[in-house]
Amino acid sequence: MTLSWKLVIDSRNAPALADFWAEALGYEVENPGPLIEQLLTAGHIGEEAIAEYRGHKTFRGYAAIRHPDDPFDETSGIGRGRRLLFQDVPEAKTGKNRLHLDIHAEPGGLDALVARLETLGATRVSEVDKGPAGHWWVLRDPEGNEFCAA
């Protein structure tokens, strides 16, 4: 059985954080434009529910990314597989994440991976070297969420 899932991440700027993670993971930002047009036309939502980001209509306070190889609904743009959904919340991040992503480099490619993530807006927090058990970097995304590159 193949499960569809999404990890929901609180954010301050959902579309911008979705852009970061799409680039970091090689995912695609979902385009809800056709669904938004349908909902607006049918009167199911009003303009207050909509925002514009990079010339496209989005749901205000939400953005999602999906794995490019997974199926998705053509009308809504919603992925039917591995997804990350970013939702804006009023409060800022205050503590360490209880859940985080690990991004794995190709063998021998950790330095290049970390450098690429930094060009996208990540910042290094600490390097961890456990010898034969592993070597990785703890980083933060542009909103301060911790993740690891190994």
C-alpha cells in the first residue's frame, strides 16, 4: 500500500519558505491557481482568502511542495504523495524543533550540499562528527527551523 502524506510546518511566510524547501529538496511548489479560480467563480471563497505571490494566486497563508515523481491532482495541484505544507501562524518559533528533516548528500558531497543550502538561505549552526557513526551539519532554514545535512 502506498500512503499519501504531508508534513505540516508552521511558518511566518509560507510561500517564501516553500520556495526554499522546494529548491533544497528538488521538490515542486504546488500551483493552486486553477482550484482558486474554480472556488472564486463558484462563490465558495472570497478575495480575502487569496494572495498573490510571484504573479500567481495562492491561498493566503498557505503553500505546499510535492515530490516531482509523485502523482497529483491536475485541477487542484495537490500532490498525492510526499508533501510539505507550510501554514502561516501568528507566533514566532521559540524553541528547538521536535521533528526535523535530514538531507543526505551523495557520498563525499557534504561540503557541496551545505554550500548549496547556504546559497538558498540556510545558516550553519554546528558540525557534528561522531567518527564511524556519522558526520553531519545542523543548519537552520530562513525561518530558523533546524534540519541536518549529512
